[in-house]
Amino acid sequence: MASRGSFTGPPMNPSMSPMNVGLAAGMRMQGMPQPPGGYPRSMSSVPQYPQRPGMPSSRVGGPMGSMGGQLPGPSYGSSSIPMRAGMGPPSMDASRKRFLHHQHHQQQQEALGGLRRGAKRRKMADKVLPQRIRDLVPESQAYMDLLAFERKLDQTIARKRMEIQEAIKKPIMQKRKLRIYISNTYTPSKPEGEEAEKVSSWELRVEGKLLEEAGKQKRKFSSFFKSLVIELDKELYGPDNHLVEWHRMPTTQETDGFQVKRPGDVNVKCTLLLMLDHQPPQYKLDPRLARLLGVHTQTRASIMQALWLYIKNNKLQDSHEKEYINCNRYFRQIFGCPRMRFSEIPMKLAGLLQHPDPIIINHVISVDPNDQKKTACYDIDVEVDDPLKGQMNSFLSSTTNQQEIAALEMKIHETIEYINQLKTERDFMLSFSNNPQEFIKDWLKSQSRDLKLMTDVTGNPEEERRTEFYHEPWVPEAVGRYVYSKVSRQ
């Protein structure tokens, strides 16, 4: 019977057990954990079984797949065994060599890429101890409890971070009291010849500050206002000189106060018009809509929200055509239509919004030297940025301790990997100590499978060397096909 495959050496001695090779190989398996110190690294003390004359001696010690060792018999392409007359030495095809080299290089690159990706993407599951280790070491439950607590803490921090990100998108304002100081001084005229003002004059000063704790950064007084107008008595200063105006410009420099100086020796009535600089801008609603919604002056977003709540509470949305609103009698008076789309609301609402009313302060500029009450104070409500918003931004942009946390995470991963490796070593040695014979048999089977995978060997040599294999029902048909193919080639 012709030999199957490309193995050209003499047939294997049936009396020789594969156990010899495994024992002679010292049971070293590549990729398996190294035994701790004190254990013999080989079993070379086991005697070699006698071999049939002419049978090549077993070569041991070389790598065998992922398990270590070699099976008896020549390796692929070896010339150490005499070949049958007329047959050349077996060799590997050049194209196959190039293919195997390219495949090996590709596998190495994929393995390196996998290691890099694995190092970057460490998952929570990598830190979990396997159940078999937890059963072996009951104390490890304390670590699992800490891991569960860490998971809850991470989820809470992530949720709070998302809530903060959503919160800072909206203006976070805080109402504070701004105290405005309005004072004036009077400078009388001096007789001729003296170095002083020849004409009597007064000077009006408008200043202010937030009523807040000392030590905080002070905000300039002008930063609270969009414009300031001081209206003097038109009968005293005429129609062209009775207004003093200040309006905010993109290049405006903030100041702590305003001052106005004019000639005069009589009391002057003046009116201060202060327009607050709301951020975001606020609008005054039409009186009818303001009474209906209960909102007087608010931002556009707040007005739209109040309008939607009114529509929802009064069931004005059409039950069939959801994009329409059926106006009640109040809406018909305000918007002037019986029905309108949602998309039409901003356009119709724009005509009902006005600039907010200014803050009006009436003051008398006194030139009486005996008048001690030349300073007046007024408290008004202003909106300032909540200090908590700055803390939120600092929390979101903070990278403190990130490197330390990453280093500790890496240390945990490495420790878990080392624990798993030690568990594998323990299972390896425990299995061998419990039943050495069955352990070696299973090990040799594993080596045989690895060898087949490495050398692309097909079939089952262990079964093929037995006579029962060639009495199977498929053998006559296979022989006929083989003979027919040989004859057809000639």
C-alpha cells in the first residue's frame, strides 16, 4: 500500500509508545506557566525504551506547537533518514515558503495591533476576578465589593457630569441687590480777584456697588446697565443741553460711576433712567398677554414655555392636527385669528414683545450749603452669574489626578492578570499531582492536535496504522478512484 502524504521515512515502530517521547521531552509546553522553583524541569531520568535496528533515535527538546516536544520521526524536509532509491529529497515549494513567510509576518502584525488595542481599551470586566478564584479565596469578596462600589461611583459621577453639562448650557443667574448712590456737590462762585470758580456750579455723581461679602472680586458699576440717561430741568438748561446720555458700545470701558457737572446756583430736579443689561435679553409682554400668562418681563425662552403651559393646561392643541392651536376667546383677541400653527407663534409673538421699562429715579440736586442730605441710596434687583457656574466649568475641565487614576487602573489590571496566571499554574500542577497518567495522556493528545495544525497534516495517523482502518466500506471505492486516476494520467 502506497504511503499517504509526503512522509518518506520508515514506518513507525508499533511497539514504541508515544509516551516515551512525551516523557523524554520533559513535558515542557510553550505558552504554559513555568513551574515554581524546586520542581524538576524535565523527566529525563525516565529510561528510554529500546528501538528497532535502523529506527532513527527520537529527537527531543525542540518546540512542539504550543505544548513543546516533538513526535518521533523525521521533520518535514529532513534529509537525515535515507530515502528510497529513485526519490529525491523532499523539499518545500518556493511559493509555499513565500506564502508561509507572509502569513507569519501578517499574524505577528495582527498580534501586535491586538496588544496595542487591548492596552488602550481596558474594560471593567478585565478587573473582575473569575468565579473559580473567588471560590478558592473567599477573602477576595472584599475586592469584589469595592469593585461594585467603584462601578456605582463611576455611574453617579458620569450622570452628574452630564447633568452639569446640560445645566451650564442654560444661563444660571442669581438675584442680588445693587445699591446706587446719588450724590452732588456745590461750588459757589468767588469774588473777583480770588483764584476760584467765577461761576457757581454743581457736580452730580452716580455710583453703586453690589451688597456682597467682602473679599470677592468687585464688578464695575457700568457693567450692569445698557444705557443711562440723566434728564435735567429743560427750563433751566434748554432743549439742547438738558439730556446727558451714556450707551453701551462694543468698545466701552467699564467704570465705577458717572459724573455730570453744570453751572448753576439753584436746586435742579433731575430724572435718572437706568436700563439694565439683561443677559440673555428680557422682554416686556403685552399687558393682555401678561395678565393671561402671569408673566410681565422675562426672557423669550421663558415666555414661550409659559405660553406652551397655558396651551397645554387649557387643551388648545387640536386633537387631530397636532400642529394647530385652536384659539380661545382670549387668544382670538390677542393674536387676532381663530386658529394658528405652532410655527406661526414666534412671528405673532414678536409683535407683542417690547423692551423692558427702565428704572426711573427722581432726584433733586441741592445747592443749599445747609442741606446735609445730599446723598441718596436706592436698592435695585439685578441678576448676576451664579458662582456655582464657574465651579461647574472647573469641574468639567479639571484633569487633576487623571494620570494617577490611570496608573492605578493599569496596576489593577496587571495584578488581576498575574492572579489568573498563578491560578493557571496551580491548576496545571494540581492536575499533574492528582493523576499523572491521565494528565500525560491528555497532554499528548493536545500536542498531537497542535502538531497537525502546525504542519497541515490531514487524516489520523494513529488510526491509519491499524489494519481495521483499511477494511472500512469506503476503501474499495477509494482504491478504484485512485487506480482510475493513475491510469487516466498515463
